[in-house]
Amino acid sequence: MIIATTHKNTDFDGLASVIAATILYPGCVGVVPKMTNKNVERFLSTHKTAFNLILPQEVKHDRVRKLIVVDTDQWQRLDRMDKLAARDDLVIELWDHHPAGGGDIVAHRTYKERIGSTVTLFAREMEARGLQLTPLDSTVLLIGLYEDTGHLSFPGTTPDDARAAAYLLDNRADLNVAGFFLNPPYEENQKEILFEMMKKTEKRTICGNSIGFNHVTLDKKVPNLAAVVSMYRKIVNVDALFVIFSSDDRHAIIGRSGVEGIDIGEILQSFGGGGHAGAGSATVKNAEMTAEAIIDSISAILAKKSSETVKIADIMSFPVISVGPDTPMREVQTLMTTHKIRGVMVTEGDDIQGIIVLWDFKKVKKDSQWESPVKAFMARKILSIGPGESPTTAARLMIENDVGHLPVLQDNKMIGIVTRTDILTFYYDLLPE
Ligand SMILES: [Mn+2]
């Protein structure tokens, strides 16, 4: 007997990957954990008989020859598979998109990639084998793919995810059905949680990223908190959001990120949880840590991680070209053309007086003005940045103040300049000209 199974609190990527395994491996039966996410439960209540699925208690462990594990690589996340973990004659194959770390399942064959969803791995294999799927199979796979990639919008989404979506749509995946299960109506108690969170979100800026923290005490079980957190991150407009839901004996941490630099799965591994770059969760016992300690600990991890990444000092231009305030405009223009630069600092000794950029030359209306001193045309409002700050902080300063150049100051001395071009080059991984 071949069985395929996935993690407890099964999401659509897990369920769809189990179903995909039953299609890809002849004779394979899918085992769905008893605890599933609310929307998966809703889907199964109407669809389960359409697939070859059973519950964990129905598995005859001694008859299982081969085990396919999908969307996780940890034994403890499987439902009632301990008997199989102890067997040494069992053949195990693993399909997962969670980056290495923490997994204790040793497989004979591993299909593991940093990719948007586990479904993508299956869909790619199915397409390579020229399989035709039914609209029903295609639809459930598409729901899994969309859920884990935020409809192909999460930063971890790859071209292969988009190609997998194309393959599933080619096989007549139904977007109406998918939309229905991907956007469950919010229930009354979910709305209450949402309002509760809105009242007290703590925002911290950590290395240029805005991070939201919420602590909510639950007096009853509320389904699908993950969906509420996803929605709330967009409402509060932060780069990443961590919500701690505390009940009698434990804290459930749910995290969501909308930026590439913050990998939720990696951060929550420190708390014994996991997930992927855009989304993840962890559970911590009340006795082990307070909610405040969790928030501080996440902040510390974020601060440490960012300190290892790129800083302004790495991308700034130097030495900085500067002129005195009485330099004629004509001379400044020649200087910019010769050095192929768009901005020049106006300084007197170490003192920054202003900045003149290409754009300011438009203010020169009469020929005689080319002989006027630069101080008559320069902008005097100067924002600066420190060499240890992040490119994100620079980008934010530029956007909020509509400036294109930021002098980089260290101990009040200008050591470089960072421009819009430097920032764009950094963000798009473009090579410098
Ligand atoms: Mn997944």
C-alpha cells in the first residue's frame, strides 16, 4: 500500500499536494490529518468523496510499503504516523517547498525546492509527463498554489509557479470555485478579532522595515486566524506583521511578510514553528515565554538579520563632488557633464549648504544667469542618511520627501552620496552602468 500525507492543520497546498500524489503514484491513497484549516474543512465537507482520501485512523500501518510526505519534512507535524517513523523497511519520498532546516524525515527521494508552493512541484511533473487532469483536480491544485503564493503575488513566487498556474488553467481549473474557497466570508468573531487588532498595533521600525506587532487574548477558539492576519497586514500597511494569539496555556504566533528581506518561516523556526518566506506560524507554551518576550525576541532576530545585509555604505557613491556656494552655474554644469553626474553638493568646508541637481538647471531662464552663483539656484533643504542605514530607509526618505539625493554623513562629515539610481540599482539587481 502506498499512502500520501501532509502536515496537521492542513492548508490547501498540503491537501492539494496529497491529492496530486494520489494522481501521480498509481495505487496511492491520500491520508488527510484530522485537524485541517477551516477553509480546507469547508472544501472537504462537499468534495471529499471525489478523491481517494482516508483519515489517519483508517491507515493499516503494517501494510504500508511506501510513504509520500508532502508540504512538510517533520515527523511531528504528521498525524498518527509514529509507527511508520520507527520502520526501517519503509520507502519514503518527500515533496516540499520549505527551505532546509528542522526536517527530520529521511527520504529515499526528495523533491525540494525554494518555490511558491508544493503543488508547483507536482504540477510541473504532471505537465512533463503529459498528464491531463480533470477540472476538479486542476481546481484544487490551483487553490493550493494560489493560497501559498497569494495569487502569485508573494515575493517567494517563481516563474515555475506561474507556469504551473497556466498548466492548471489549461486543464480547466475553475476560477469561480477557486475564488469561493480562497476568499471565505469573514465570520462575526473574526471581525471582532480584526477590530481588536486595529485598536492596538505596536509599530516598530527595524532596519528600515516597518514591523507590526499585536497581542490578542482569545477566550474562545476562532477559526482561520491566519486569513485575518493576512488581511490585517494589508490594512495596517506594514512590511511584516506578527500577531500573538494567547489562550489558556499557549501562544500561537502567526506572521505575514510582504517584503523579500523578511522570511517569516525562517524567523519562526527559532520558536519551533515554520512556514515559508511570506507566511508562517509557531506555538509557544505560556510557561516558556510571555507575549512581550516573544515580541522582543522577534525584534532582536530582525535587527540581527538586517545587520548582515546591505547597508548604505555598500551602495553609496564616493568621493562626493562638491562646489563652493559662489561657483558660477556654468562651471557647475561643466562639472556635471564631465563627471556624468546628476547632482553636486554645495559645501563650505565641512558644512553642507545645499544641493544642485540637473533638474535645477531648468530654473536658468536667461543666458546671464549662467554666471550667477550656484547658491541662488540650489536647494537648501537637505536630508541626510547614515552609512549604517538600509537602502529601504533611503528609499522611504526619498519617496516621502521627493528628493533624489541623500548625502551620507558620518560624525557630521559627508563621506558619500546615495542617489535614486543607486537605490534602483540595488532593488532591481541591475549592474552599475
Ligand atoms: Mn505549502
